[in-house]
Amino acid sequence: MTEQGLMSELDLLVSEGRNPRTMDIDLLPTIDVLRKINDEDRLVPAAVEKVLPEIAAAVDRIVLAFQKGARLIYIGAGTSGRLGVLDASECPPTFGVPEGMVIGLIAGGPDALVRSTEGAEDDPKMGAKVLQEIGLVRNDVVVGIAVSGRTPYVIGGLNYAKQVGATTVALSCNPASTIAGIADIAISPVVGPEVLTGSTRLKSGTAQKLVLNMLTTASMIRIGKSYENLMVDLNPSNKKLVARATRIVMQTAGCSAQQAKQALHLTNNDVKLAILVTITGLDVEAARTALGKAGGFLRKAIGDGTA
């Protein structure tokens, strides 16, 4: 695309518009600059609320993929790509899922996480290539993340995913975007022009983060990774998480810290098993069997174990 063509295309994007509420932002004292930013940020949750049905549809497809042993794959560039990698990287410690169940791909590779490699987003073939390299299959779900909805790297990835037959989801902040037209499910929270024109790491980035939080958190809850509102499948991989695991066992089983630690020791720090053993009195192997029969859902396993 020519430079003139690209400029004309950007003119049509909501996220690239000038915000009439912040035209004087460069004249304001610090506290008023911050108030302007804060006022704009208030608009984001309402924009996300409007697309909850689309987010729910995506979650249901992700849950189905997980149940088939398939993966959730984020693909994006710049801030969008970094947010996808961030969300993916937090799933193993938070929910105890294996590495590779949720994957974040960013244009430019790992180096792009810490330094700008903006030119990497211009090649649609690379978007397809990275999905080929990880062996994309039809049971996977691919979420293309691009505020503008026109990033070539993401477009290439989504088009390849469609060829494979994978479920495709588009996450942008512009209605009727290119990637929305490609994907099976389009999630498009419209947050309006940014405080600084085109700085889409602001409201648009916040909206993307909220949506990504929902996609993984809701999906993990739906496959049994929580009990009530507790993260019972977390991986206690550091001192803080060990302490959190102990508290979760205590809160769920109504036991002492000593009892919780003993149960965690017996179960090799498996929080779900520790809770089940403590509540039901089952031995570790019997608890593991009960949990397996319950499909990993602790509520069901507790009911079966005490029936």
C-alpha cells in the first residue's frame, strides 16, 4: 500500500481520530493532565461491556478446544502482541496448565517484547509462518490482536488459520475492521480516540487487556481451574505462591496452617488434591482417582467423596 493509501486508511479508524476532549492537554498542569487520562480510561469498561456476548462466544470455543487437548494462540504485533504474550505467560503459574496450552506470538519474536520492532508487523507471510512452525491444527483457537484491525502480520496469521480450519477470533478497537471480516468471532470494543492521537497503548491497550483477562480467566473457570473464587490449580513455584496455596487450602477446608502444609506435602503441592484429602479424608491416590472421575472439577469430587 502506498503512503497516501495508508494515510487515507488511518483516517477512517476510530482509534486514529483526534479526541476533542484533550485538545488542550499540552497546556494543563500535571494534575489536570492526569484527570484527562483518568476520565478517558473510565470509558473503557463500558465499551468492553457492549461486546460481552462476543467474548462469551469466544470463551465457549476456547473451552471446547481445551477439552479436545488443543490450544489457545494469540498473535499480534507491538503493544497488542506484548499483551497477548503477557496473558499467555501467566496461565501456567496461575492455573497450573502446561506450557504451550496458551501461546503468545508476537511479530519480531522475543526481542520485540523489550524493544520496538514495528516493521515486523508489515509481513503477512510471517504471521502464517509462525503458526505453521507451531503446528497449528483445526482444533486450536487463534486470536488475532490488532487495535487497528489492519495489521498485515495478524491478517496473514488469521487467513492461514482459516485455511487450516481453526477457530479464529479478531480483537480490535475499530468496528468493521479487516480482521473482524476474516474471523469467525469479532470482538471490537470501541473506546474512541486516545488522549494522545494514535497512542493506542492507552485506552485501546487497556480494553485489549480486559478482554484477554476475560478470555483466559473465564475459560479456565469453565474447565474446572477454580473452586468458588479460589485458584485451586495454581503452581506454587515461589515462596509467595506457596503461602497462597497454604491459605487456599485453609480457606477451603477450614483447617489450620499446619494441616494445610501437611496436606500440600503429602500431595506434592497439588492444591486441589490437598483440599480434597483434607475435606473428605480420602488418601492421596483415592483423591486423585475421584478428581479424575470428576473431570478435574473440585466441587464435584468433594460431593462424590463425601456422598
